[in-house]
Amino acid sequence: MGIINKCLFPVAGYGTRFLPVTKAIPKEMLPILTKPLIQYAVEEAISAGICSMTMVTNKHKKAIENHFKPHADIEKSIKNTTKEVLLDEVNAISEQCDFSYVEQQEMLGLGHAIYTSKPLIGVDAFAVILPDDLCTSDSDSVLLQMIKLYKQNPDCCIVAIKEVPESEVDKYGVIEGELLKDSNNAYRVHNMVEKPAPIEAPSNLAIIGRYILTHEIFEVLKSTQPDKNGEIQITDALMTLAKVGKVIAYQFQGRRFDCGSVKGFIEANSVFAKEQLQSL
């Protein structure tokens, strides 16, 4: 109990906000400096002690799978040069991690994507990272912080939250809850609303792309009804568990960049570039 061995990455979306580049390049392969978003996400999972990675993808995203495989021609061309070290990080990932892939046949929401992974996840609790949300921390990674909380509450799902401006709550799932005893950043969730109008939002605590889900989520998703857009929302499934006290929202320590938007993507590149220049 309390051990997380697998991390799921829902990466089947088309990334239409970044067209035309995402017509041929998966949005998860867009780079922050010289490293793609999906690699940052996998590295966060590794930092939390996870080495089994599951990708829910689509037939147009072979570039993600290829990124984590050796490339003999490139490696041969840079062998014994100063560029050889540039592949050390991704090659180390390939050597220490197992990758599995399943195709999402229809884009029917995040809940549907998670349910699609069921044959590969098994019967244990698992982590979920949305690579669009790039998170950094000066200490423990966000996922490791969440796993530490999960170990204290192994019958609960954990969702990561951040305060957002009230004018932006309609972009997120928003929670309402009460602080856990002896905590100032973890809430027992009572209510969750998907993309509420600002006047209807129960708080400005928004769910961002990190989850720890118990295997119970699959049974709930199986019976979760699609929303008005025909999508199965993970927020709706989690609300079912929240009604019986099985969802905790964690306000993590660190910074989050919304790289699913052009503005957030540019901001992340700007911040990372400034930090790298300062270290030179």
C-alpha cells in the first residue's frame, strides 16, 4: 500500500492551439530549450521513483515513441565528439525505464483516455502526468510531494491544485474542500466543478495536470456519463469518489507553466533560457 510504480501520460490530443506546427509534430514534442515537454514529464516520474511509463497516444504520434528509443545513426555521427553527451539524459531514460503504449481510438476526454489505459495499468494505484503542465520545484518534484501524501492516505485519490485568478477558473476543474487536520496545503474535497463560470466557482483552487488515482477510478469511469460535449471528464469521476471522502487536493510547492497555451509555452522558454544563461 502507498507505493506507486506506474505513471500514465495521456498524449493523444491533437494540440490544435499550436497549429500549424502540430500538424506534423506532437505537441508533447515541442521543446523547452532543447528538451521536449514529454521528456520533462518522464523525468519528473523518475524523480518520484517510477520507472514504468504508459502512454495513451494516437497513430500520428510515433515521434514520442521514437524519442525514447536509441537512434543508431545519430549516435554514430556524434560518437567521440563534444555532442555525444547531449543524448546522455534521454538514453539513460531508455535504459532504466519500461515504456508501453495504447492508442485512444476517439478523442472523448481525459476520463476516456485514462480508462483506455486500464489493460496496461493493472490493479494498483498509479500516477498521471499531463505534459502540457510543466512543473518545477527547488526541492521534491511535484509528483514526489504527492506520493508522500498518498502514502499517508492510500485509499484516496490525490489531485494537484494551484490558485489561479478568478477570471481564469473557467479553464479548469475547481475544487471546494476543507483543510486536513495539521495541514495548510491539503484539502478533503467536497465538491469539484469542471470549468465553472467565475460567479459559480466554489473557489479559485484549480486542478492542474498531476494526479494519483486508485484502481477504483476505473469502475467509476466505466459508469460516468459523457458531458454535453460527449466527453468523459475525470473531474466527474473524481466527484463520485469525493462524495465518500476519497479525494484529497494538494496545493503543491513549486511553479507551474501552462505549456498547453502559446503564452505559457513562451513564458517557460523565457524562464528556462534566463536560468541557463545565468549558469553559463
